[in-house]
Amino acid sequence: MAEAERIIGTPDDPEAEGTDEGGSTAADAAVNAGRGRRKVLVLLSVAVVAYLLDLVSKMIVVAKLEHQPPIDIIGDWLQFRAIRNAGAAFGFGEAFTVIFTIIAAGVIVVIVRLARKLYSLPWAIALGLLLGGALGNLTDRLFRAPGVFEGAVVDFIAPKHFAVFNLADSAIVCGGVLIVILSFKGLDPDGTVHKD
């Protein structure tokens, strides 16, 4: 819990003026706020691109590929094959669709909260990928059949001997891997580097 609070931080006090406990001035706070806003814009831009790519790809798949034979991209090693997945990424846990919907919504809330203290470009990219992917799959769960919170996600990228997935799943995995790398390097979302 302490580690999460260290990373997420505590709410800023808009009434604070002068210097804070670390000796920072109001001017330093203004510069940091500007840097933070730019990183939030990066986060939002990455999220929007990831979300739109996922949304458009799923619309094309539903319109052109659903109920059709698979399309070979690289022989039978990589195909485009439309399926509906009620489970989590890569088809796991199909009986827990509502739970995965709630988890996706929770991830979005955590990312929005982290954005308040975001001063690191790599973290902005990683969180943007996570946000875009989570929103992409959450959109399916909210608006696709069989109903709200129970919708099946459209998956279509089918490598041989692997689960079928979509661009949102890819964004989530890439964002997660980047976060693991950043954590191992000791880089926090606020831009500080620590050695544990």
C-alpha cells in the first residue's frame, strides 16, 4: 500500500503557496505543472491513437471478416480470423466477463489518478497504451452482444499455436511490458529515479 501511495501520490493542495517541504517555490511548481500537462497530452494522444486503431480494426473485422473463412497473412502461421471472446485477453476466463469489465474500469480510474503526478515521457507512453487498450476492450464489453457488462470482445489476430487477440490486447501487453521495464530501471511516473 505504501508503494502504491508513493507512486500515485497524494492529492495536490491548490491553496499551497510559497515553498513546500522540499524547498520548492511556487515558480518551480508552475514549471512542473507545465511539464506534467505535456506528459498528460502525450498519454492522451497515445491512448486516442491506440483506441481508434482498435475500434476501426474491429469495425472492419465485424463488417468484412465475421462469418467468413480466415484470411492467411503469412501462410497458416498468421491469420485474420474473427471470433467473439467473452473472457480476458487471449481468451482466458470466459465465465468472468462482468469482473473483467469492472477491472478494466478500475484500471482507467487508476491511470487517470496517476496522470496528476506524471512527469515521465516513457510512463506517459506506457499508461497511454494501457488506457487505449483498456478503453478499446471496455467499449466492446459495454456495447456488444449479449449486453451491457457482458459484451464479447472482437478478436481477430490469430498466430499459429497461440490465442486469438486484437489491437487493444497488444496495446495492453506492450504498455504492461514497458511499465515492468521502467520499474526495474527505478523510474517512477513523477520522473524520479530510485535505487531499491
